[in-house]
Amino acid sequence: MHAIYSFLMELPVKLCSKDLKKEAVSQFETQYAPLCDENNWYHETALVTRTGRVLQLCSNGDWRGRDSWYGLIRKVEPQKRWDWMWKLALECVAFLCAMAHNVAYVEK
């Protein structure tokens, strides 16, 4: 099963794009990656700041198409991106919680 994971981080958003990407990946690898196990494979795809800035974290032409996530986010108006991402993150959590409590799903 594949899922979208979202992480809320405190980042110095005034950094240039290259340094902001490095900081986000560093924080993820330090704070969140240790919580994953071999079943929680991940790949960073995009970073959205509270100001609506969006940065692509995976390479163009990613063989699995993960770079398309950046393009989708870019289509959302900049002033609405943060709220859009926040809502998406909450919907993902709600969906996963519902699946975890669905006995028919768990038994399969």
C-alpha cells in the first residue's frame, strides 16, 4: 500500500531554495526517518511553506512519476497552497485511521 505522508517542520523559510531543501531533508532524516521501519519506505517529493512557496524535492523525470506531485501543487493558487496542503494532510490521517478501524480491511 502506498500513502502520502506530510510533516510539519519549523524551517528558516528565508533560505535560498537549495539550502531550504537541504534543511528540510536533514530535519526529516533526523526526526522522522528513525521512526520508520523497512515497511515505511519514503521519498521526499515536495515542500510547501506557509507563504505558499513550493519546492520540488525529487528529480524531474522520476521513474515512478513522483515529480508530478510538484506540478499538481503548483496548480493551486499560491495564497491557497498552505491551507490546501494542511487539509490534505488531515484527510490522509483521517483516511488511514478509518482504514485501521475497519475490521473487514484489517482482516484482508
